[in-house]
Amino acid sequence: MLSEKQVEAVEQTTAELNRRRTQKPEAAQPVAEKPSDDPDRVWAKQNLRWRDGFPLLDIANAMRVLDRHEDYKGRFRYNDDVDKVLDKGSIMLDWRVLEVCADIQERFLPDISETAIRAALTVSGNRNNVNKPS
């Protein structure tokens, strides 16, 4: 369950995105219109949710990256005993969570908050536990 602080951080991120969308600087182009599309941009365009040419910066989009992209799909589990997310069976220390956050921000969702990615890791890890073959 998300804490009030996490919910507030996600709401702040959403408000900031909405503010940026209303400004729409002339230099900003939707990802698909940029001439040098790399594989991550193409993947993001095909798999993430978009509004007005910008990816939505929410937990659902972060979960799409974790649940659908080949680099992350099925990789994370949540361990109730230690109350931590596991990466390929190893407990994710804080620096490792931050490394995943930075990778997602750099490759797919540049302006998404760390809080949203942490929440997505937890939910995705729980889903992977439920869907794990017996």
C-alpha cells in the first residue's frame, strides 16, 4: 500500500507534467517526430501511454516498462518476509533501486519521479509472485 507521502509525490509529479503540457515550448516535439529514434524510443512509443505527445508520468507507465520490456520482464519479486523487492533473487539495496530508477528515467520516462518507480517495483514484484509458476 502506498503511503500518503508517496501518493503526494505522485500527485506533484502529475501536476508538474500538466503544467509543462500547457506551456508546450516550440522546440519540444513528440518522441515519434524526432529524426533519430533509438530502439528505446520506438519501444516507448509502442508500449507506453501518451497524452498530447508526452508519456504519462504515472505508476502505470512505470509498471508497463517493468512488466513488458525484455530487460525487466519477470525480473523482480517482492519478499514479504524482508519487506523488500528482489532482483533475480537478490535483495535490492537502496542504491540498486536508484540504479533502476535512473535507467528507466534515462531510457523511457525522463521526468517520472523516483517514488512512482519504487511503487511500480513493489506492485510489479507482487504480481510476479502471484504469477510465478508453482
